[in-house]
Amino acid sequence: MLHSDEASRVAQQLAQTFADLDTRRLAAALRRVLRPGGVVAISQGRARLVLGLHQQPGQSFEIASVTKPFTAALAFALAEQGRLDLDAPLSRQLASFRGYPPHLTARALLTHTAGLPLQPLRGSLGTLRDFHDPYGRLSAAAVLASGRRWSWLGRERAGRLAYSNLGYGLLALALAEAAGGAYPAALQAWVLKPLALRHTGFSPLTPLATPHGLLGGGRVSGFGGLLGAGGLYSTGHDLLSFGEAHLGSQVRGWGSLSRPPGLPPDLLGVAGGWFVVRWQREAVWWHDGVARGTRAALGFSPDTGRVAAVLVNSGVPLLGSRAGPAAVLRELI
């Protein structure tokens, strides 16, 4: 458990550089969320702090669905180079998507408006077989077959917001074909290497922060055929650099907002890979991620130029909420 004096110390250390932070509120959020520990990272302009709480600041964490903004960045990079039309039916562009309905576009997958369920049925059943790796037996062919079936079944729901890991798994397969290689290699070539994100990848590239799952489980999660939805590992430093790349225009395409039917009232809109909210007075682009034994959140404000990331080396508590890292993020941005 994070002791009260340590939470206060970290909050005060952050506030010494970022004077607008409310140390009392931030310490309370740290105390509540970062059990048994984690990493808090924040930058603005030339100021940058990455602090570990019972962790080394450079340790790797499984970032789960914070992978989705990386997948979106790859989509925008490929579109900018003319390798993929985000708004044309994928069935007309890619051999793997022949037989898909015309509403299935990369843009629909990017914004969770393709009418797809949260995950393939086999993913739900996989949770019963292996709680930590429900997607482990989902091959690319199985994901494509599931996506084809569900995209036809859900075509009447197309255009409405419905969060979908299956959608981002399909998107990653589409991007791989457009790039002419496997998805991890495409992400490395088009996003991670150009942005010098040397400690982000599909396995830990620095010492791994030990996950703490329910009932003492210490395993990482697996994403199998849905790597594009949640398979990355990263560090606080790299997550800050990725957020800063958006503000510095090294990543493009993220600023286009849509307000589809079904948008919750607390959201200003959705963008490729991001949810957009208004915290304090500024608009914030953010996403969180929940693995079995770790949680993560990343966000940035174009209004203030601030970027923040939170990495927690514990899963969702039995009586808690998945929104914990976002509560800390909100205090930082």
C-alpha cells in the first residue's frame, strides 16, 4: 500500500515543477490508486518529471488499450503516404477484407463506429479457458472471420459509438497489409523508430514492473490476434514522448473530432485512438488501459501543452473502479 507520507512527498515534488497542481487532491488520488506502486510522468515545454512509487521510473508496464493510440498513429502515417484511404471501404483496398460490407472503413474502426462488439465471441470464451490470455488462440484468420461475420450482423448499428477491441484488432491487420508486413514490424518502422521510442514494443524492453492481479496473480496479459488493441509494453518516458509527438506535429490526424450517436455526455468527441474530454478548462485527448495486473493512462492538452501518463502495477481491485489511473491523470493535466 502507498503510505500517506509518500503520496504527499511525490505530490509535493511534482508541484515544485508544476505549480498549478493541487497537492492535497493529487496526494489523495495517488494514495487511492497507486497500490502497490507505479510511475507518474508529466511534461510541459522543457519541464519533465518521471517519478516511481515503489518502482524504478524506467520500468516497463503492459499498457493494454493505450496501445490503440499507437495503432491510430500508424493508420494516419500510412494514409498520409497514400498507402490507405481511411474513408474508402476496406473491401475495395485490401485482399484480406474482401467480402466485408462497404461501411467497414479504417475511419470507422479508428473511431469505434463500425458496429462491432467489444470482442470476438471466442475471446469471451477464452477468458474461461485462460483468464490472463483470452485472445491467445485467436489467429489473424480467426479475427478476420469473426470481423466479417460481426460486421454484417452489426451493419444497422454502424455509425454509433461502440467501443471495440475486435475493431482495433481488425484495424491492425488492415494496416499490416497496407504496409506490406506484419503489424509489429509496421508499427516499428512507421511510428516507434521515427519517434525514437526505444523502450516501447511487444515485449518489455526494460525491466518489467511485476503485475499484481486479483488473488495475487503475477502474470502479464496476452492479446494474441488482437495485438493492435492492447499488446504494447512501454515506460513513462516513452509515453510522454509519444504524447509530445502529437503536440509537436510529428503525429498527425489526431485532431479531427467526431460526435457519433451514442457518445456519452461527458465526452466532447472521439478522435483516432483517443477520447476527448474537458477537464478543468482545457480539452484533453486521453486513453486508459486495463490489463489483468497493470493499468495505464495517457493524455495531453493541446491548450496547455501538458502531457501526463500514469502506470499502476496492479489490476482493477475487487471492489474498485477501472477509472483509477484516469483520476490521477485528471489531477496532472
